[in-house]
Amino acid sequence: MKIAVEGCCHGELDKIYETLGYLETKEGVKVDLLLCCGDFQAVRNEGDMKCMAVPAKYRTMQTFYKYYSGEKKAPVLTIFIGGNHEASNHLQELPYGGWVAPNIYYLGYAGVVRYKGVRIGGLSGIFKSHDYRKGHHEFPPYNPDTLRSVYHVRNMEVFRLKQIQMPMDIFLSHDWPRGIYHYGSTGDLLRKKKFLRQEVESNSLGSPAAEELLGHLQPNYWFSAHLHVKFAAVMQHPPKANAAPRVTKFLSLDKCLPYREFLQIVDVPERPGSEGLEYDPEWLAILKSTNSLQRITPHPWNPPQNNGLHTRWDFKASESSMMKVVEVFSGELSIPENFSRTVPAYDPSKPQPHSLPSIATNPQTTELCATLGLTDIYAQAAGGGEQTGDEETGAFDDENDDGDSVGSADEPSEYPTDTSGMSSSINPDEITIEDEWEEDEGAKDANVITSDGGASSKQTPLKSQLQQTPSRMVLPDPKKSDKSPTDFSRHMDLPPPSHSTPAAAAAAVEKHDRKSEEEDREIQYGGNEDIDDVIANERILKRTSDESGADAASKAVTPKIKRRNQVIYTAVEAEEGED
């Protein structure tokens, strides 16, 4: 089946679906499924915007609210994970996943589902070591710290995913698995993103937790975003026991902007299964068995390990536990289409800029928890509860329901230092907001760069963005630890890029980016400079389906940063490196 993969969404649903429709017509194909790799921005109203980790000046409604309100419906089933620019109060309603709008499904903090027999898993958020061992304690209204920590990956979700034993077809993460850049064209990556060199050379770019999951799950495909660049890699894993070695094809995509490679169509073989979206029985069994391990406090805690300190550390799903889950659902694993609006949708005719963030439990979560015997940790956080696994006693201890030790706060963290990507780098692609904001209002007469290097003020934006697409995507040779010469070229048959920059236009953009990057490096930042606020200041472009070619062109080329932006960057204190 045809699966479309999209990088950072940034709320641009109208543009993404418009581009997808154009490609289906152009290529004569029908896309079965769309996967979005984070920064989805499911913003329902003005209150939700205040729960996004971006400066208030640059919060825009975008187009998701149309799909939430029912004004529009997603033309293709869409599955997404969370990133680090989300309406966190909305996604927290669905810790185990659920529908955020008809035909648009969120995988939760972590999740696994099946579609047409294809197994799809995902991990939301980005990795930061200082929050990794905490529980999901955040609850709106957020303070400046929890506004960011709410989207940081926790060890609970990684522990659950590490219990999976059955093969995984596709996995999604927002930030990259650490080290994956060594399995592709690293030189090409560094030519596009020069500021990543230090992290690449020190092998500190990306998420160590995702790296561990990549080695454990070994999916056929792993899709990511976050760094706003297209990058492909092929990794051959060491064989497990007597099994044949598996190969993972990795692909990261850009954000939804003109002349950027943000969309790719991939052919994935179907497997026997129903036609709709289904729960995964192994994942449901893991959720149920690990329910007592969940925490909603900021106290550091490690899941149980086989280190002599815990009676039980293995929570893998047995065949009998999976059968019990199937029986609970009466053999019907199809995910019910039970979306319901929990807050009012944005009404353009009646703006409410001073509305407060909405706080509501979601009936989907309530229903799933009641059926499976899970705890709604969002509802419990709202009630100020301490313990999630043993509600009868309300005690916060390290024992599960059987009296077995299940965790310890005294153990050292698996990742004692913060090795998350972008820890010390400044992305010049991100610090361009001021000029892009001005261009929206003052560059309406700009010309569109065409594929032959000329200019046109009337060219259709989508057509200009997609012409002269290369015939296929070039993947690197797979790399593995033993350096054997085995030919795995048969694993590298991915379809051509579905969204690419015309050659001449790409050259013009690259030339301008080089000049802009040189100027960016001249700017000196204070000791408390927060790269998250730098990228949080990223301009979320105001785009509509009928925008002119002139507007598209004015945003296609990265404008130069102005020194006055330093005031914006130093205005907010926060942690470093979150995009």
C-alpha cells in the first residue's frame, strides 16, 4: 500500500493535504495512509495556543481547528506523534492515544496500532535527560518549566516499548535516534546543516533513548523529523540469536514550507488484517501489565531492571495475556470511531484572544481505561493524586499489586548526561522569524523562482515546488558493525521524493542560506541563551490554500536575520537545545 510520510507539520494541514492530492493526481496513485512525525499542533482554540512552547507573538491558529470543528474532514487516514511544539493540554487528554479529529489519530505518549496488517509504533516528544526519569506530573495551566517538560520523553514509555517482542514494520519518533547519521551520507547532511558538525563528530546528536529502541525494535522503517532536513540512511542490525539480520530504512523529512522536502510516498507491503485501524494486542497487554508502574510526580524513578533489586523486571506480553486482552474486547480490535469534541472550536467570526487553556478529560481515554483496567493519568494529575497503580491504598511506594518491587528512585539514570541533539548548536534555519513575518505583509509583489532560474509572478505554488522531481531517492549502502561486504542493495528500493526543490531554485536557496548562515554566526548570545526559544521563535508561516505564487516565493528563500532579534532570544529563560 501507499503510505505518505510527512516531517514537521506545524499545523499546516490544508497545505499538506493539498500537496498530497496534487501528488496523487500527478503520479496516478492513491495514498492509503499519512504519517506525521511530530510538531503536529492540534490547536483547537485560542486557549490551546497558550499551551504551546512558542512565544505568544508567533502563535497562530493555522488550520487544524477546521478538522476539529467538522468544517473539513481529513481526506486520508492520518496518524501522528507529538513533537516539541504542540498544544500539550490537548494531547495530554489522550495519554494512550485517540482521535483528535475524524480520521486523524494520535498515538499517545507511546503507542502501537495496526493498519491493514501493518504494525505502526511511535514515541512522542523529544529527549532531555533531566526530565527522563520523572513521571507525567505536568498539568495546565503550565509554568515556563512545565510548558517545556511536558513534551519530554519519559523512561516509562521507553520501558514499555522495550517489552515488545513481535516484529515492527514502521516506527515514528520526532527527534532522531542518536548515531543514525553514521549510516547515511553524513557529508551531505553537514553540507546542508553545517551547525550540526560538532554533535555529529561527538556522536551526541539525537536521542539515546531512541537509539536504544532502534536497536531493540529493529523496524523495517523508521521515520523522524525535528531537524528540518531530508536525510536517508540504511542500517543493518546485528543478528538476534539464530534469526536473520534485519535492516532498517531511516528517513527524516523537512517541515511544510515551499521548496522543502517535507513529503515522501513509500510502498509498504500489506499484511493479512482488517481494512481499518486496529489496536495491537501485544501493546494492550503491555499497557495493562505495566499500569502499576506509572507515576505522576516529578520525583526521579527508574523502571525495574534485572539487577538483583527487583523481584519482577520482565513485563513482556505472554500469549495468554494477549488472548485475555482480545477476550476483553470480545475479539473486536478495531479502534472505535468515537471522537468527540471536549472544548469549543475556534470561531474566526468570534475570536477570544483572552480565553484560558481548556482542561477536560477525554471520553475516549475514559472508555479505554474502563475497558482495559488502566489509569487515566491526566485525570489523576488533575485530582492531585500521587499513586497511579494502586488506587485502593493510594500509597506511593515501589511495590506492585503482587508485592513485587517494581522500581527505585535511588538507582542512577540510564542516561546521566544530556546528550540530546541540538544541545549546543544554533540552527540558522530557525532564527528567521522577524523577516518572514514582515514578508507576509510586505512582499506581495515578489516573484517566484522558477526551475530555469527565472522569475514568474503567476506560477502555481504547488506546481513550481514539485516540478523536476528526481527519478528516485538515493540511499546509502547499509552499514553494520562487522563491516561484511554483503550486498543489501535490494533493501534500498524506496520511491522517488514526493516533494523536492527544482535544481535552479535549490541553488538560489542554498546560496542565500550560506550567506544567511554566515551572518547568523556573527551574532553573540548571552550565557542564558535558550536554543528552544530560538527555534520556538520559528515563524509558523500563515498560509492558505489559495495563496499566490508571489507569497510562496517570498517565503521560499531564508531571509537574513536582524540583530534586533537578540532582544527576543534573550527575553525568555529556559533550557538549551530543543529543536
